[in-house]
Amino acid sequence: MSNSDFDKDGVDSYGIHWLQYAAFAFSGFAIFTTWAFFFDERFHNFIMEIFRIINCSGFNCNGAF
């Protein structure tokens, strides 16, 4: 586990910090999920179902189901 391309400051040989890679991956995931939410009906319904389950957990349903 100690063999890494990053130095002690977290920078690789190109001068890119490991958090920049993580931010790039997170941004790509956020862009894709936002696109899928608005343009894929099945994914939109899946996310809305998750929101309904989270909202109706416990005693906070208020007739939403």
C-alpha cells in the first residue's frame, strides 16, 4: 500500500493533487446524474421514489404515499 505515484503532499508527477482527481470524478458524476434526472424518465421516477421513501420514513408521510 505504500507504493504510490503521489508525493508526501499528495501531488503526482504532473503536479495534480489527488483531490483534483476526486473533484473531477465527483463533477462528472454530478453532471451525469443531473442529465439523467431530467432526460431519462425511469431514472427520474427512481430518484423520486427514493425521495418519497426518505420523506415518508418515520411519521412524516402526511399522505404523500
